[in-house]
Amino acid sequence: MDKYDVLRQYFGYDSFREGQETLIDAILSGRDVLGVMPTGAGKSLIYQVPAMVMDGLTLVISPLISLMKDQVAALNAEGIPAAYVTSAQTPEEMNTALASAAEGSVKLLYVSPERLENTRFLALAGQVPIALVAVDEAHCISQWGQDFRPSYRKIDRFISSLPRRPVLAAFTATATDRVMEDILNSLGLSDPAVTCTGFDRSNLYFEVRRERDKEAFIKSYISAHPGISGIIYCATRRSCDLLYASLERGGFSVTRYHAGLSAEERQENQEDFIFSRKDVMVATNAFGMGIDKSDVRFVIHHSLPLSMENYYQEAGRAGRDGLEADCILLFSPGDVHTDRFLIESRTVEPSLTPEEMREAAAGDERRLAMMTRYARTTGCLRSFIRGYFGENAPATCGHCGNCCRDTVEIDRTSEAVTVVRCVLALRERYGAGVIAGVLTGAKRQKLTAMGAEHLSHYGALAPMKESEVKSLIDQLILEDILEETPGRYTCLKCGPHAEELLGGTCPVMARIEVLKPEPVVGRAAERRRRIAESDVLDTVEMALFEKLRALRKELASLEKVPPYIIFADKTLVDMCRKKPKTEAELLEVYGVGKNKLARYGKDFLAVIRKEGQGE
Ligand code: ADP
Ligand code: MG
């Protein structure tokens, strides 16, 4: 069987995606590989296809039990013999898995890194010819990454202990140079073929929204997208609990996850979400590592994540199946203070010297400042993200929240000068709130108390709204004309470009929104279709889609697997388009391989046929 047979017959896909084939070919020719590709790019297939082509066993080292279970279930559903060995198994379960690996009836064996030191496991490894060792989530090997796992450092020793050195393949979505170097060195990859695909995820729609009432926004968003899986990230356990309780009271299908819950509750809630028994997961950043649920349609951040890396990783859990998904960051300037507080109250690492502590704190501040820039930019969000990860991206993508906004550019230079003069007149001792209040002539107790009415700048920008002045200030910060002092009580002061502005050599152009964006609820119908497919399904097809979804859910609960293991959303959408009548036609549908055809073909064909007659 060659690689194309495996791709078509088992996975039901027609072609390889960017980067897959080169690495598969390298593995098949006996060369080590390193694949650095974003979440959802399809890294697993790169070792799963060779595993079926090569003689011998493929060992997959994976950091999380939930991840292993999920992948093994998915492989078994495709008819690929796979099993896993974890510390959570009984000795009997482990023996069964090892025995089937030993006799060759399992082609892929998933193991947690800790098991590599287990004597019984080592005994097996010595007997069975191992063709390939795939290290998934390979960044866990690096102390510089946030998911460091010490036992990943022992993989190297395990490999050298084998009678014959297998091909080694490592995969990660984390691409900083430091982490990549660590992977190459610590794993001992020899002359590997390295592929780094771009970091863009074209199916993700990014948006930053300034919402006064975040909870109201979230409720209207979920109401507009019923029955759809999504994650809402909160900064703290407390805000997670509060939002969860409020949504629960509102009758929404929600669950929650954070480190303050018992292990059982976390496990149960996670499964409710993965098995689509609950639609929405409200969680802290403790949730998500190893969540392979492919049909997450939205990730909303209730507040600012601590870094761009965190943001892209968390938001990236949306749309792994390649269908459209929303990544929405809700931002209010006060969030920056919450985050600073979180950073400041972090536990002190006893192993660090005061010098290292200061360095770490400065790093935290830098990361947060970058995240704040993202939240405030009026430019293309996708281009911002790609630029941050070191890619050259076009200045506009045409389909992020900022690119979609209807804006005109207007000259704000003279207003900007007034803002800076006011900051200077107040001796750089006040924050954006006070400055905007003074300039618009607001009447507030705090302003009265400081005698604002008597200042020469009081009301100097009076026709403008306070919110407009604030967004102008945001822009001046982005352009390094103003700066915010670090710390809890931030003050505005002049930045490196302030002088140029005052000297008249630095015009300030602002993008002003022409139309108010429609309320999200109004876009529901259109969004709902976008969710089904980027090219819109018509109403009849949409009705069929819902029927197929219902069938999938029924089969999933019978077999006790998550619905997306049976068929991905994308497969259902393709069925609605192609409306196959025969088994041969069904086999042409995206993601339908021989095994799934045999298992589910009749049921799905029956629904499609019945719906077709109803027309
Ligand atoms: P990663 O590990 O890179 O985050 P996965 O391996 O989990 O991504 O794959 C994401 C999704 O893409 C899975 O649903 C997988 O079946 C699908 N996929 C992978 N390769 C292909 C392909 N060549 N054609 C179509 N779908 C694919
Ligand atoms: Mg993966």
C-alpha cells in the first residue's frame, strides 16, 4: 500500500496539504524530520500515513492522555489499528496493548513520555521492530516553552537504548528559535528535513471588540449561534465562575474548567464539552492543552491574555477542521490593569535570583505591552499576528474585524498636538481617562476636585466625544507619540515621536468608522451559514445539514465517541453539496474512507435520500 492509498482509503482525503508530502517522503526514505506547523495544519497525518506504509511499529509520544485517547479513537474509526499505553491504565490493560503491539496487530502505539522508563515497556521496545518514533507537541522538551515536561528530555536516552535506531519525527506548533533549537539538540535529530509552514490560519476570523457590557455581548453571541461549540477564556477563576453562573442561569448550554475544580469535575466537564453534550466551555487558560476537538467554532477572550503566544495558541483552538471560525477578543482598557495585577501577584520562584526575577518581570511587561498593542491597533489584525511571528504579511487581509470595518482616514494632527500639549501641561502625571475628560470638558467629581475647569485645556477638544479622544490617545500610543508608564496606576507621557509631532513633521491620520457595525445578532443568519461552510449552503442544503448532524449525534452517543470522530463538519457539508446516492458516490465525499463507508454509509445515504425526496 502506498501513501496515496492510505490517504484515500483510510482517511478519505484526496490530496496532501501544504508541507505534509515532503515530510512523509522524508520519513519513508529513512530521514528524520521536524515539522513546525500551526494548529490544525494536519501534523498527525505526517506520521500516521508512514506508520501504515512501513513495516514495524510506530511509537507516538504524546503529552496528554486525553489527546492520546482522542487520536486512538479517531484512528480506530478509520479502521487503523492503534492503541495507547498510559500510567492511568491497569496492568492488564497495559499488557493487552503491549501484546497487540508485540504481535503486530497494532500499527501505532501512543505512549506518554513517562512510560518510556517503565521496565515492562522497555522490554517490549527491545523485542518489537520499531520503525518510527513520532514526538508530538515536541516543544514540551523545551524549558523556554510554557508546557515544559521534564520526561521529554529522556526520549533521547530511550532512542539510544533501542537495538536499531528508528526514524525520528518531531512536531510542534511553537516556532520560536530557542524552542526549535532545543528540539533539534535534545532529541538528537540527525540531519533532519525541516518544514516550517506559514503561521497564517486563513479560516479564522479575528476581531477585537470594545464592549462596555461584555457579558451582554457574549449572551447575544451565543444566542445567535445555538448548538455550536465554542470556548470563552477568562483571566481568573473568579471571573470564570461568575460568567459561568450567569450563563447557566440564562439557560445556556455551558460548562466550566479551571484549576480550582476537583480533578473529577474537570474531567467530567471537559468530556461534556468534547462529546458536545455542552456547547460552550467557560475556562481559564488551564483549559485547552491537548484538546483536539476539531469543530470549535468560536473562541472568545473575555479579557486580555498575557501574551501574543498565549493568544494565538488559545484562539487557534478554533476551526481545526479548516472551516470558518471566529476569534474574538473583548477589550476594555481596564483589562491591562487586571493583567498587571496578575503578573505582579505571581508566585515567587525560589530558584530565581533577584536579577532573574526582575528580568522575568520585564519580559512579562513586554509581552503584555505587545498584547495591548494588538488590542488597540486599527490596522489589519492578521497582518499584526503574522508580523509578530516573524512573517511578512500583506498590510490588509480583507477579512478580519479591522479590515471589514468601514472606515475613512481623516487628518487628526491638530487634535493630536492638543492632546500632547495637555499631557505636558499636566506634567505627565495623569492617565488617559483624566486627559480625555479634561479635553472634552467632562464634569466629574474627580475632575472638579483637581480644579480641571480652570485649566487652559479644559474643553479644548469639546466637540469630540470622550471615547473618540480615548481612541485617538490609543493611536498615539501605538505610534510611539505617547507612552504609558508601567505599573498599576498608569500615566501618559511623551514618547520618542512626540517631538516630531510638535515640530510639525509627523502627521497623524486616524481611521474613523463610518458605519456602526451591525449588532451581532443581526448577522446571525449569515454567520450561521458561514459556519456551515465558507461558500454558503442554501436553505435546502442547510436543512439537510441539520438532519445529518442529528444522525451523527445519535451514532456518536451509541458508540460513546465525540461526534467529530464519526465525521467532521466539513464532511457533512460536502455531503450536502454532493448529495451522494450510491456508496461509490459517498466515497468521493471529503473525509469518507472505506472503513467509515462500511460503518456509517447506509445510515447517511438513507437520510440524504429521504431529504431529497421531500423536496
Ligand atoms: P495538528 O496536529 O497539526 O494541529 P491535526 O493533525 O489534528 O492537526 O489535523 C487537523 C485536521 O485536519 C484533522 O481533522 C485532520 O483529519 C485534517 N487533515 C489532515 N490532513 C488532511 C488532508 N491532507 N486533507 C484533508 N484534511 C486533513
Ligand atoms: Mg496535533
